[in-house]
Amino acid sequence: MQQAAIERFVKTGGQPPDNVKMLGRWHAGGEFRGVAIVEATDASAVAAMVMQWSDIFSFTTTPALTDEELGAVLAAQQRSAN
């Protein structure tokens, strides 16, 4: 699998789909793992990116919110609890 990943990365540059912005990607030297930070307005775009590589890698995807976005969620939760 490692050779297949190397070949695909060299061929494609590992670029995400057009509707996903790669903010950064880091690789663990000597290991077959890493982390990528991407931005997308649609979760299905991230799913499509993951599917491009899912035959070689396993992924854990975690949505992240800004302080403002999380603040709005927490405020709404607090309002509904009162």
C-alpha cells in the first residue's frame, strides 16, 4: 500500500477537489500517517476528498468551529436550556 500511496501522491500532488481548500498538510517522517487541515463549505466535499484516498488510508475527520461559530452554538444551547 505504501508504494501505491507514493505513486498516487507523486502523480497527483495529493491535491484536494476544487471545492476543498487545503490549509496545510503535515506528514510523519518514516511513518505512514499525517494530518491535513482543510476548509470546505460542504461536508460532502470533504467526504469526496477522503474517498479519493480511502483505498489506501484510513481517515478520522473532525469538524472544527471558530470561537464565534461555537459561541453561537453554545448561546443557542443555553437559551434552549432556560
